[in-house]
Amino acid sequence: MTERDSRRRQILDAVVGSGQLSALAFYGKGRDTDVRAESLRRMVNPLLDRGVQRLIIESRQGRDQRDRQVLIEELRRLARPQPSRYVHLPPHGDPLLWVANALA
């Protein structure tokens, strides 16, 4: 992303200020695949508690099946129902995927 930090803050303020978005952010250290899996595990309960109906996950070419596996295993472990829908999209596939890039 080429925006300056001040511009990123301005974009985030506008998105969050709209009242149409709430966000969860997780941070970890280690291998990308391990951190991503742990982040997915940690977000399952909070997302379901918020009544999320649709989960959009940024696609990682060739690794989407692992994401699905992690989500299904965590939902089973917690004995929670699956969200009505989750989908992997490319980074440009949904504007809300840009929020994570703005935070990075």
C-alpha cells in the first residue's frame, strides 16, 4: 500500500466512524501459516458471539483449504454452529479486506 500513515488513519477513521464495521485484530510471531491458523482459531468465538453471518477471508493461493480445515476443527472443538457463510476472496475482492492492509 502506498498511502502515508496519516492517510491510512484518515481512511480507517472514516470506515470505523461509519458505524458499519467492527474489527478484530490478532497479532502473532512465527511462521505465517501458524500465525494465520492461530488467528483464525482465536476469532471463531468472538465472531459467532457477534452474530456474524458472513465471513470474508483473504485468499492465500493454495492455502485456502487449510483455513477451512482450521475453522471447521475449531467450530467442532467449541461445539459451535458454522456461520451461515464464509468465503475466500482475492485481496481486491471486497473493500473491507483493505482495512487489514491499511493497518499494516
